[in-house]
Amino acid sequence: MSLILLLTQQMCVYLVIVYLVSKTPLFKLFTEITPRAPHKFFIYLIFSGFCILATYFGEQTQDAIANTRAMGAVLGGLLGGPVTGLFVGLTGGLHRYSLGGFTDLACAISTTLEGLLAGLISWRLRQTGKREHIYRPTLAVAVTLAAETLQMALILLIASPFADAWRLVQQIALPMLLVNALGAALFISIVRDQKTMFDKLSSAFSAQALKIAERSVGLLSSGFNQTTSAQVAQIVIEETKVGAVAITDREKLLAFIGVGADHHIPGSAISSDITKTAMTENKVMFADGVDTPYACSVSRQCRLGSSLVIPLRNDTEVIGTIKLYEPKHKLFLNINRTLGEGIAKLLSNQILYGRIEQQQNLLLQTELKLLQAQVNPHFLFNTLNTISAIVRRNPDMARKLLLQLSQFLRINLKRTAGLVTLADELEHIDAYLTIEKARFIDRLEVNIDIPAALHGVMLPAFTLQPIIENAVKHGTSHLLDPGQIKIKGWAENDEIHLTVADNAGLYNTSTTPTAENLSSGLGMNLVNKRLQNQFGSQYGLNIDCIPEQYTQVHIHFPRQEHTR
């Protein structure tokens, strides 16, 4: 009983030290199982020290030492893996061997095997996706009991004389089994509790990100410049409490707040290699100052010791970076890494929104919506009814029509108010006309005569489709005889001419302002206005109509080739 009390007293001293250390950021390394060499080296130093101290402060018993050394070897293996566990056990074993005694060799071998055994169990749990089991106190108890049982067996096998070894095992087995197992379980419990707390802190980062979003909303949408970037950087550093925050475009530093602001001057050219790599390769770069060295590219006296660089993007390219820094004496927390990537996405979206807002005025957006609205419910209902009618007698045709409808709607929804190639416009109308020809069967004939050499010319999106839709909906669909639509294109004096003609001749024949006529006229007027806004008032639409014979829409705009 006295030996149990002495060992328990020794264990309690260690646990008090562990508890005090758990209140520091350094303890967070115990809660992360990573392959990083500095992390494993830290584990090795701590638990090797545990083993050595446990041997020094152990209780002398029959020329042997009763101690809590096994607790350090097992914990080193569980938290550090097999290699770390092996070296922890080996260090503790060699130290014990250097002190001599008739159990020195047995204790040296057993301590080494204890660290390796715990490390192998830890490795197996990580390989099978059960790494959370490592933090279970019951596992620590089971592994420690097995390790100490192994030690007692090795003492009986190796130490001599056997009679002395047997008496020693009878005296120390139960106290060492109980105290070491209890100590390992309590240590793991402290680690588990701290890990739970850190996980809760990590889950709270989303609320932190929302607060940053709330405070910064609208800032970068008004422009990506030094003034707005400085305001955003100030908000980020206040919310994240990192050492410094910087924002760059592709060429220069736009803002820098925090440690090192005396020599990181906004407006100066980018000189950091990791920043250039982040933009060139479009990936997050992290220099922790340990695995990946970090050195300030501006001043050797800079106090910053680690850097996280996240690209800022618009739809198509990297337009800059946001950088979070910590000083040399402070660890870069994982929560800030995750939060930094979330902030980058937030700012990228703000910048993208601002650029879209600056590039497109409300008029163009409204016009685009009006043109897209030409696909009305009647067209969808008619198309679906057509597909329903032929799905049983011709499933292949029904499948083809569904694909054409999907393609037509996809193009219609995704198009912007900018320029597209004539080939893109023809693809759009081909999907539309395939559906309409299936609907009218042999009552609609379409002839397209546009040279392939013109397919690369640029024109506003939704130029041809509304005109052709008008020709069908307000023209040929009203005929009893077969309807004909002819689409023709040619180049003349660096200008492009397109015509869409039907054989109905029903354009603007009614003087009554019906919804159908208003719809037709609105589509034509918007196409004409967008052509003139894009190319000038001398271009646009001309309409020629002979009632009940034909309607021809002539489109005229300058030749502008698509450049890759």
C-alpha cells in the first residue's frame, strides 16, 4: 500500500504540471495528430522527459526502481505514433539501463517495447479511420496495463536470479499496473477535454466569419483599391486577432495592418515569393516558419514568423491575395487558417460583385431579362405537350427533344449581356428550331444560309433568337399552309448583314395593341437598341413587310472577329 501511495504522489505531481501546461497554447500540440516532424519532436521531448523524471523519482525496491516510466512511453506512442513512441521508449530505457541494477536490461527492453506497442496501436487506429479512439481514457488504461504486464514478464524472463525477480514482481506489479494505468487515463482525459474545447472554438469560427461579413459587406463592391482594402484589413485583424493582415492586387500591396506595418508600405510592389506563387498557381500558401521557412522579403528585422496567403479570385482569374501573419513567438492556429480561407472567398465574392456592378448598368441587365423572358410559359407548355405526344411512338425523338429543350434553356439562362460569336447564336436558335419543327411537323421549313467564315464574328447575345421566335410565334404559326423561314448572312465592306424572313407577312398588321403585338414589338425594339448601344446609331434593325406575303428583318452591324 505504501508503494501505491508513493507512486500515486509522483503521478499527481506530473498531472498538476500537465494541467498547468494545458492552459497554454503549447498544449494544443497534444490535441492534433499530424505527421509534422516538429510536432513529433515536441512529443518526443516531453514524454522522454517524463520517462527520465519517473525513473529518477522512483522508489528503490530490492536493487530495482518502482516508477511511473511506462506512463510516459505509452503516452508518447499513442500521441506521436510508432516512430516517436519507439524513440521515447528507447530514450527512457537507455536512461534506466545507465542506472544499473539487476533489472536494468529487462526494464530498458520493456520500456522501448512499451513505446513501440502504443505507437503501433495509434498507427492502426489512424489507418482505419478511428483516430478519435486515441483520446479515449479506456484505451490508455488497456494499453498501459498490457505494457506493464509485458514489463513484468520481461523482468521474470531476463533478470536474474529468478527468485529475486519473482519477489520484486510480486511487490511492484500491482502498484505499477494501477498507478501507471490511472495516470495515463487521467492525462488522456485532460487532452480530450482540451481537444473538445479547441473543437468548439473551431466551430465558432463560422460566427466569426459572419461578423466579418456583416462589417465588411459592400466595402469592396465599391472598388478594389487601397482605401477599401485598408478598411477590410482593419476589420479582419480586429476579428481574428492575428499579428498582421495584408491585401494585395496582382502588382502591389494595397493594405497592411499590424506587426511590420512600419516597413510593409501600401503601394509598394509585391516582393514575396510565396505571394507570387499563390497567385501564379492559384493555391493557398502557408509558411509556418517550421516545416516551411518564412522570411520577410522587405526587412531582416521583421518580427513576423509565419504567413498564410490565400488568392482572391473573380470568375476567371486570380486578382490578388489576402495574407494573415503571426509574429515569431506565436503559433499559427488552425482556426485562423480555416477562417482565412473563408474570408478570402467572402472578399472574392464582394470584388466580383463590385466589378459586375461597375461593368454592367441597370439598363443592360433589364434588357437581358426582358429578352430572356421571351421564353414564356406557352412555349414550355407547347414543347412539353409535343414531347408527351410523341414519347410513346418515337422515344428516340422525344429524348432528342428533351435534350434540345435542356440545351436551349441552359443557354438562355446562362447568357450574359455581352458579345457572343455568331456560331453561339446559331447553336441557340438551332435548339429552338428543332423543338418548333417537331411541334409543327411538316408545317415549318427552315433554311439557313450563313457561310462558315462568318461564324466567328461577334454580336450581342440574343440578337437572332428573339427575331426568329417572333417569326414563328407571330408569323408562320398562324398559317394554314406550310410556313417558311429563311435566315441568310453575308459580309460587305467590313460589315455583317443578316436577314430573317418568313412567308406570313403578319408583322404589325393589327392596329389593336394586343399583348401578342406588344411582346413582338418589345423584342424587336430591344434587339435594335442593344445593337445601336454596342456599335452606334447607324446600325441596327430594318423591317420590311408586305402583308400576307412576307416579313423580312434586316440586321446590320460592323464586322468584329472573335479573338482567342
